[in-house]
Amino acid sequence: MRAVGDRIEWCGDIDGRPIEPGDPAARTYTGIVDSVHRHPDDADRIVAHLVRCRGGVSGTYLATVLPEHRPAVVDS
């Protein structure tokens, strides 16, 4: 279970779309969970995370991470 403040990583393509981890176009992204969004009829079902990320010249930005991205908590 992922919670606000957890550091997570996930795989996506260059445009951030979900992609299989072994795909040659896959990139690994990391960030800190800012908010967890749950299904209105099922509180156990997470439908999205807003994740605070750091970019090179872009500074900080929010990414939408879906279950299809297969997010996983990583040690800080």
C-alpha cells in the first residue's frame, strides 16, 4: 500500500505512458507521493497517485501515476 510521503518508482515511456519494465523504451521514474486518489465506491482501490518529481532544468513537477505504471515503494 502506498501512502502520502512514500518514495515510489514506476516505469513509463518518454511521454509518461505506462510501459512494460523490460521494454527497450521503458524509463524508470521516481518521486514522492503527494496524494492518493481512491475509487469512490471502493476505498481499497487506488485509481491514481499525484507524485512530486524533480527534473533537471524544469525543477519540481507533479506526475499522475496510474496502477498500470506498477508503482512500487522504494527505500529513501
